[in-house]
Amino acid sequence: DESMRSMLLELLERRYDTASTVFCTQYAKKDWHQRLGSGVHADAIMDRIVHNTVWVDTGSHNMREHSTMNQ
């Protein structure tokens, strides 16, 4: 919702160029903007996320599925 987007934007703004922020998600990068509401806040959040970013793709292996099968 709008309050969460505002909080996330404020957090990213304070940390930008001074500290690292790690995002762990199961959602594809191409879907992030839409999931953030596709508005002005989404634009600003994505702008701060995509610059100076190191992406680590762990593949499509589902560890939840893997751990359930081994029990």
C-alpha cells in the first residue's frame, strides 16, 4: 500500500550510496515495478534499486519444494 511504498522509498533514500540493501524475492525483476504500484513511488524506488546493483540469480530451484520432499 501507499504507506509501505513511502517507507521503502525513505529507507532506500537514506541508504543510497552509503550502505548496502539486500532484496530476496521470488518475483522476477520485470514484475517489480508493477508490484510496487506502477506509480511515481514505484519509479523512484526502482530507480534506487537498479543503479549500482549486483544481481545474484539462484536459478529456478524451489527450496521449499526440495525441503518438503526430503522429510
